[in-house]
Amino acid sequence: MNKQQYETVIILTPVLSEQQMKDAVSGYRELITSNGGEMVHEENWGLTKLAYPIQKKGTGFYHLFEFTANTDFIKTFELAFRRDERVLRYLTVKLDKWGVDYNKRKRNGELRSAAKESKPAAPAVDVKVGEDTEL
């Protein structure tokens, strides 16, 4: 079978407790690994405000999965999302070689350090407040 690398972001309903959210995430992680997939990276982005309300909810628990799996598995994975009432939205993207490289560099911290080095520091300016200085 043909294995590809994918990235999936899910938004879970905010009415879940912390333990219920962890149980849902571990269920999806188990679904990936039990169908021959391999977890590459996983991030919990936490409770975040939504750009627009979904099902009358203004926030949601975001979680990111990066994994390798067979191309046939994605239909099964997304069907599980559609059947689960805890999932507000989901998005699965197949990563090309540049996406894989970008995510690897981001995980290793190479992108953050390059951004810090490219920004020049603001020059220090001494301002003395006196009689002729207006604020």
C-alpha cells in the first residue's frame, strides 16, 4: 500500500471536560495506530476562541495530529469524525515533501531561532521629561 504523510486538525466541542477531551484524542490516536498508521507528531493547542460560532459555540478544543498512513485510511478516519458529535470541525491535509520538511524544521526549533535572528533589536532611546517636553 501507498503510505503518505498527513496532518489533521480537529476542533472538539468546549462542553467536554478535560478528561473527556483526552479520551476522545486518545481514541483517534488509537484509530490511527490500529489501522497501520504511525504517529509522527501531536500537539494540543487547547481551548481557543473560534473565528465564528459553530453550533452556537464560540470556543473549541484544537488538536493536531501528524501521521503517516495508507491513502485508504483517510476515508475511515474522516468518517469517524463525522459520526462523533464531540467533533465540531476537522481538516486533513496530505503533506508534500516541502510540508514535511517545514514541519520537521518547526519541531526542531529552526524556524523560531531564524525569525529571532532576522529581527533587529529596537534601539534604546532615552527620553528626559522636562519643562519643554510634551507627552
